Amino acid sequence: MIRRTLLAAALVLGLSTTAAPAHAINYGQVDNGAHPYVALIALFEEDGTYAGRCSGTLIDEDVVLSAAHCTDGVAYAHIFFDEDLRTVDVSTSTDFDAVGAPHAMPGWTGSLTTPDTRDLSVFTLDRAITDIEPAQLAPVGYLDDLSTRRGQRDTYFTTVGYGLQQRKPYLIGDKIRMYAESDLISLNNALVGDYGLQTTNNPGNDRGGNCSGDSGGPILYRSTDIVVAVNSFGLNNTCKGNDFSYRVDTPEAYAFISGFLD
């Protein structure tokens, strides 16, 4: 079930449940309308039991991109695009923007410990979101030249997401959209192969990274609206160290996602 999956993910996704940091995005700042296409996804099981939450990105008027591990045991989701949801109980609120049906990428392994986890999903919405301009999906091979380019650390990405993961017994979460910039470390390593993106998660050079509740949120190229990956996992439970995301510009990922696009 999603609660068990997210609990296990907490140990590798960098989700803290024993403290209440001021913000979810590490060393980031309040979005202030910069990325209105980023959504909070409230997850529910078949019987209506609230199963936690993730972040996602509107990439078409009725499609939200997220992570596959956000779909485990999930029957449907309530999608919220409001930036500040701190006073909203998303587990019971009826003031959501759409209902989403989860679709995990075929071949999703249910594990975050192998390079090609296929940790991608889409949520198809029951209504079109016409008042928000969707983000752009990076075309196939968009990041390939970065793997050999000199000065990789001069390349940065923007990560966006919502508050802390809410899981019993710690029902703590900011639920406000935040963003931070992260430097590129690698496009190919033992943990993520060439399917993933490794970025920094530290306060150096005014950079930041992901924390709880940011799973499935977008990794944008520099300061653009181009989605190159979705947030997948981190290395520890204090939201420090490096972040890992799953690329959307591989042929397999692009074929899966584009199949849901008009």
C-alpha cells in the first residue's frame, strides 16, 4: 500500500518525520506564483482511505506528471493547484481542482535501488485545467550532451514541490509550494545509470534540494519551464546530501508520457 511504500521511501527519499522544518524544499523559497503548473497530489486507496501525498506537474490540460512510487496502492487522487494549502486538510477537503487516475510507467519495479526503476507516472484528470499554462516536456535526448560537457557544476536545475509528507504519527506538513536551485553532479552513476539525474542538496552557493512531499515534483532545466525529470529519491532521512530524479527525456519515458498527451 502507499503508506508502507512511502514509509520505506522515507529512508531513501530524504523525508524527515521527526522534525518540523520551516519549509519542505531545502534552502529554497516560497514560489510566489513562479510555477503555477505544479500541483499537490492527495492520494487515496480504493475505500477512500487517505494514503499520503506527492507533488506533480501539469504537462497537458488534463495530465499531471509524477513519480511511479506515488501510485502504489492508490486508486485515485485529488489534485490541488493552490500555492498555499497550509490551512487545508487535503485528506478531507472537497475544494480540489480535479480528480486524477494513476498510471505508473510499465516496468515500474517498486524499488528505488536499481538504475532503471521507471519511477514515472501520470495522473489523468477528470476535467481540463484551462486557466493554467502547462509546463513543457523535454524532448528525447535533451540532457544527453551534459554527460560529457565540461563544467557540469555550472549547470543547475530548479526543483519544485510541496511541504512535508504527512504520515502517522507525525501529521506535520507545510503544504506550500516552494522551489530551489540545485547544481548538477552526474547524469550517469551506479545508483541511477543514465536514466537518472543526480543533483546537490546543500546550502552552498545559495543552492537547495528536495525534501518530504516533493516526490514526483518537477526538475526543471535551469530557470525554464522545461521538465527534464521528476523527483525520485535522496540518500538519507534528514533531507541532506544528494538528490536523484528520473529523467523524462529518454525514449522509453517519452513514449510512455506522450501516449497520454493530446
